[in-house]
Amino acid sequence: MATNDRIALITGAGSGIGRAVAVAFLKDGYRVVLTGRHGESLGETASLAGAAGKNALIITADVTEAASVHELFASAHTAFGRLDVLFNNAGIAAPAVPLEDLTVAQWTAVIATNLTGAFLCTQEAFRIMKSQSPRGGRIINNGSISAHAPRPRSAPYTASKHAITGLTKSTSLDGREYDIACGQIDIGNARTALADGLIAAAKAAGRTPEPFMDVELVANAVLQMARLPLEANVQFMTIMATKMPYIGRG
């Protein structure tokens, strides 16, 4: 199938990693459904793709709400007739406070977005991918370095990303007989607008910021996973700044 016949849906496409991945897919010739809660930021993402932005379909949705997710995928299917790639990217974090000070509402919000949202989108993608012709497709989950090694005061986020690994494995297994591949990309420090704030805060506190990598490197990695034929799959990929303190200390 030619790239310009392939359809991708990217959640959390209005900023950060989701925006970078969406732009990369558009420039590569995909037709892309950009989704998130804020239409204005999704429009900015499409504009960053230049002329390729004409192949973007903007649909606002809340991945924590089953009805909203169902409407999102129904609208995407009506517009394009199929779905080849889903990038489950939408995610949030809770405030970095002592574990005992986290509220149930803060915990629930992170789990609802990072885990339940990915599950709901995966369900809808399965329904389309199993029934379309040619059958099948690819689901890529945005994990995190935190799926392996947590940062301090990050219990909700870390728990959600460990759970994403379980969802990735189950999705991969359940999709096998339907030609649905599922992989996970675990991303370290990527330079986004959010990262710029973290770097500035570290410097203001007199700390040396951790190394960061260009977010376009992450986007290209996701694109390479998506480009594989369905008989091959990157089950797990870790991409990070080479000098990020993850493997060991010293």
C-alpha cells in the first residue's frame, strides 16, 4: 500500500511528542487524524506540516470518555474508510508531591488518560482493523523510560506506564490472528516546550539539567516502526539521549 493511501490516528497531537510525530507522518505522505482536547493547538500542528497539512483531519476528543472515543473513530472511519496506524500518545502526569499527599482525583486523572484512554482507543482500532480490507494494522503505544525506572514522586505516571507495557503485550497477542501488530516506544528526555520549562527550572535551582535529545528523533523512530510491513514488528524500543542517566550511575 502506498504511503499516501495509509491512514494514521495520533492522540495528544496538539503538542510535544504527539505534535512532532503527527508532522513527521504528514510530511511522509500519510493522511493523519489529529486528535486532542483543543482544536486550536491541533490546527497549529497541521500548519507546521506545511503543504502536507492538507492531509490532516482535526477531530477534538477526550480519550478518557468512551463515547467521545467511539465518536472519534467513527468519524475517522467515515472520512477515510480504514485505519492503518494508531499512535496512543495522549498522557499527563500528576504533581511531583510526596506519595502520601497525592489525592485520589490526581491518581485517577493520570490513570484515566494514560491507561484507560489507550485501552479505549485500542478497542476502537481493533474493531476497524479486524473488519477492513486489507485486514490488519499497527498500534504503537507511547510508553516511557518510567515503564522501567521511575523518577521520585511519580507513582501515578510510573504505574500507568508499567500498565501500558502489559496492554502492549496483550494487544500484540490478541491482535496476532487478525494481522494487528502492536509495539511500544519508551521515550527518554525529548526537547519539547514542556522540556524547555524543566530545563529552565533546573538551572534556576542551580542544578545541571539532564541531557535531552531532539524531539524529531523520536518522531522519526515512531515513523520507522510504522513503516514496517505487518509481518514484522518492533515489540519494544527505547530511545533516549545517549548521556541520560538511565542505564547506570557514574
